[in-house]
Amino acid sequence: MDELTRDFSDSPALRYLEAAQQILTQIRETQMPAIEAAARICADSIASGGLVHLFGTGHSRIPVEEIFPRHGSFPGFHPIVELSLTNHTQVVGANGQRQAMYLEKLEGFGEVILRNFVFRAQDSMIVFSNGGVNGVVIDVALSAKRRGLPVIAVLSLAHSLASPVRHSSGKRLGEIADVTIDNCSPVGDAMVSIDGLATPVGPGSSIGYVAVVNMLKCLVAEELVRRGKPPLVLTSAALIGSEASAELFDRTYDDYRARLAQVYGCPSGETTE
């Protein structure tokens, strides 16, 4: 069929867009109270000189990196990306996906990761996991709670409830968190069925993740401004010119460096435990 006359009305591509729009609509209609509550926690941490720590494994590293650093983002968020759990370029062989998928289920590994950092009373933690049942993310959430940090979970509620509990605590991520945000992706993540193909394609969790974290980012920025502590926002030269963008880049990264110093040095009277 000529591409100019093809009927796209039932195109799998359009069906994906429709499913993605349903995710965004569901987030708008159901998740605003949770996102507002999470934004207050984050603003409390950042305004007091603390950090919002971010953790995710597998493709849940996407929202971690979406928050900071990139244009339109600001210091106060601390991405924790463990490459042994998030390197997707070498699918087989050394550092392959089999190893990563094994490690993310390994109970106890999350505490080993967090033991590298110093956490303070004003800090908080966001844990991203579409299913919210694997060993590492449960470890991280429980370890953060033991350290006194408020925990925010971002997951697919439908997928999590459809997944068997795997951690010895008997808990899913949403049952540990102080605030749980649903990314509103479906069970199994993939959203589009194709005639002649037994299983669906086109995952939706990334759509939900990116929407949620940018909504959160905007609310946190608004709250920091309201408190008289406007953030330094990484801003494109296309908006403010090369010189101003470069100057803001340096100031933003200097601010981030100063904040991050605390996670590698133990302040007087505090421990990493």
C-alpha cells in the first residue's frame, strides 16, 4: 500500500500513543496528592541543606537520571546508579543482563551499596522499581528507614500487586514507603498487542516515570521559591545565552559538589549506621 494512502487509524504506533495518554490521564486523576506529599518531603530535605537520594535498578535508572543532572533540573538530588545493576549495553558476556538480573534479586546487596554513603537526618530517599519486590530495592528502602529517612516509592501498583513477594521481610516496596506514587503502567509493562504475536510490546513505565519525576521536580522548585530558597537550575544556552548558561552551569555544579561532600565524609557526632 502506498504510504500516502495507508490507513493509520489502527496502527500499533497510534495504539501505543493512546495507551501512553491513558497513563498520563490516570496519573493526573489519581496521583496528585501523593506527588504533592513527596514534593514536600523533597523540599524539606533540599531547603535544609540535605539531599534527596535516588535509587533504581534495571531500567528504573531512567527516572533517576531524569531528575538530575539535565537542563531544567537543580541540585539537591543525589543519583545512586550501581552499574552492576543498570548496564544494558553488554547484554551477554561479561557484565551482561543475566548477571544484573540475578544481582537485583540478591537480598543484602542493597545494604552493601548504601554502606558507601553517609546519610543525615534531613535527607530523604526515593526508590524506583516497577515491580517493587526484588531484593535490592527492598533492602534499600528498609535500610533508608532504619537510618530515619523518609522513603518515597515510585512503582506500578498494578504490576507490584501482581508480583509475588520475594524478600524475607515479606514486604513489597509500597508497603515500606512513607509515600507511594503509582506510575500507572499496566501489569507486565508492555501495552500493545500485535496480530500474530503472542506477547505485547511497547513498555509504558518509562512514560509514567518521566511524567511523575518532572511533575515532582516542578513542585519542589515552586516550594523552594516559596520558602525563599530558589534553586540553581541548569538552563540551556538557547534560552539565556552561552555566557549565562556556562556561568549557571558552574554555579549549579559547585552547589551540587558542596552538597555531595557530606555523603563521603562523616560529620562530627554522626555515623553511617
